[in-house]
Amino acid sequence: MDLKSPSNHLLTLLLLTFLFSLDAVPLSRTLALIQMTNQQMEVAERRMDVELHDYPGSGANSRHDPKNPGRS
């Protein structure tokens, strides 16, 4: 009986920890952690648009004219 008591306590502790961790995170990706208002959503969309379209795309540098090989 003495060996069973610590294992029961450990099992109970593990189950409680598991139940508390389930409550902390939504079970589905469709459930949002934070509910945003329409105005907050609009501001977030505008910020994302600025971040995505702020800089030109990558490509060759049109302002660079390399020297011909062999000339200094």
C-alpha cells in the first residue's frame, strides 16, 4: 500500500496538469485567442499591406555598371 500512494499522487498531479493545459489553448484553429473589432482588423490589414508592399521586389541593380575585365 505504501508504494501505491505516491504513484496515485503522481498520476493525479499529471492528470490535473493535463486538464489545465487543455484549458489554456483552443482545441481548434478556428477558435481565436483574441477577438478583434472591425476597426482593429482594418488597422492590422493596412499594416500588413504596408509591410508587404513597402519595398520593391528583388532583382538586378540598374544603377550598377561593372567595369570590363582587364581594365583598371
